[in-house]
Amino acid sequence: MRTASRVLNDDARVADLTRQRVQDVIRDLSFTPDSMARSLRAGTDATIGIVVESVDDPFFSKLVAAVELAASESERPVLIASTRRDADRERAVVEQLVRRRVSGLLLAPTAGDHSWLQPILAHTPVVLVDRPAPGLAADLVGVDDRAATASAVDHLASYGHRRIAYVGDDPGIPTSRARLAGYREAMAARGLDVSGDLIRADCPDPASAAAATATLLAEQAPTAIVSGATRCSLGVVPLLHSEKRTDVAVVGFGDFTMADTLEPGITVIDHPADAIGTEAVHRLTARLAQRDLPALTIHVPVHLIRRGSGELPV
């Protein structure tokens, strides 16, 4: 029985001939290992838990798909939960997954202090995805939001734009705060107007982003807009088209479906959900194998995809 277990666990100490005989018997009996029994013996499940804002969000849906694919390579199932940006719900679903004895967690945290998670790290590895969690010292896989947004401003300024507006999500979210900071810094570095009149950083959904864009067009006359999130772009771009204002240049943070089929196509800073998800699984796998690894921040590279909207001159 012990020899069979060693073969099933790919123990290098098993002789080749013995391994082949056991594998022949397993095949003849159509034996399937009992993953539940294995997890009970180990004290944990092989399953990975992933907690995101919402799988309806284009970025997080791609992220989850990449996590599932990467986890399948090591035969790890994935349990998915959504927080809906609710801190109480986040804590509840995380605690449920921990009670389920998942082997590790991938977490896109809500806003606010996360020191309550620190004790959990002692027995359940956590890798943060896309954004940091204040109060928690853990691995983080994401992008350099500040530098990426600054590059969007620099790109528009290179085409002569000086009145560049910003439409973004709630700055209480670390990624949104970093993107707004990147916008402000790049504008200031070029001596451009960074007054609050050109900033609408309170748009958590497409509807509010569309309303903010309409107000900007009516009151501030920007010649270009940086959209700080995919959900914002899904409001900004349709509004510009409905108002026949496709003369306003746009660079969006994050790609979205049909962005390349519009006229002009939408220039975006690629926010690579697939690369982030894959790298997060790899980091979690490494931490499961070696629990005392130092906490790292891993920035996945981004690049600007030129499609026309960001290259419109003044």
C-alpha cells in the first residue's frame, strides 16, 4: 500500500520496474485516487481559492480564466468568490475558503485595512492580485499603475494635447489611487493643468463614467481623455460616439471587446489579466513549496496598443 502511494505521489525513490508494475495494476483496475481522502490526510485541499470583485468585470473574468488554466497544469481545482467591493463580504468569503482548507488564496482586495488577514498567512498562503492590501505583508502580482498611466498622458501630450482630462474609479482603491497619481505627476511634469476641473475620479461603473464625460465635454472642453479603468472606458467611449465627438483623443487603461473595431479604434494601455493570473498562480505554487519565501511585488510588463484614438492630434 505504501509503495502504491509513493508511485501515485511520483516519489523518485521508487525503482523503475516497481513503478511500472504498480502503474499497470492501477490501469487494469481503473483506479482513481480519492482527492478528498488525500486532503484529509494532508490537512489541506489541493484547491486554490480566488477572490475578486466580480466575474462580470472584463478584467477579472480574464484573470479568473487564466488562473484556472495555470492551476490545471498542476491539477489544482479553483474555487471562485466575488466581494462586490463589500469589505464584510470579502472577509466572509475568505474565511469560508480557509475553513474549506484550500491550499492557498489569490485575492484582489477591497479598500481598507487588511491586517485581519495577517494571522491567516501562518497556515494559508495568500498572493494579492492587481492591488496591494493595506496592513498585509504578502506577495503581490500586478502592474505599475502609476507609471502606466503616466505613459498614457505622455503619449497624448506628444500629439500636442494640453487639456487632458481623467475619468477614473474611486481613489480609495489602491490601483485607482496610483493611476490618478500617475496622471497628476505626468501632467505636472509637462507643466499642464492638473486642476480638479479636469478630473472625474468617482466613476465605479460605465453609467457614471458616461455622465462624467458628458459634463467634461460641456464644461471643460478637453481635447483628450485618459480613462483609468476598463469599466470607465465602457462609458466614456459610447458617450463620445453618441455625441459625435470622436475628435476627442482617448487612451484607456485596459483593453476591452470591440475596442479595435470602432472608428477610430481605441488606443489602450494593455492591462494583461492573463499574464497577471498566470504569474500569481506560479508565485502561489512557489510559496506552497517554500513557505518562508520573502514577500515580493511582481510587476507584469504593460505596453501601449496604438489603434487611432490616442493618436488624434489637437
